[in-house]
Amino acid sequence: MEISAIQDDTTKLERIVAWCANYPDEIPFALSFFRRRSESAKQSAVEQSRNE
């Protein structure tokens, strides 16, 4: 199940912690991925608010 499909934040956190425990070498990649994703979402929101 994809993490975004989970409604409960506690369950999301538990899944993320379990994933990190199973794949510690992937954590730096995942963090950079989410950081870039967050930055692009913020930029899109700013651009959208300018267009309104």
C-alpha cells in the first residue's frame, strides 16, 4: 500500500520507521526525493497564487 493512501498519521509514521529499519542505505535518497518534491509543490503553489 502506498504511504499517501494511509489516513492515520500514526500508521504512516510506523510504516516509515519500519521501512527505514529495513532499507537504511536508501534513507539519504528518500530524504532528497521528498525534499525536492516538497520544494516543487511549494513553488507550484506560489505560481498558482500569482495567477489568481
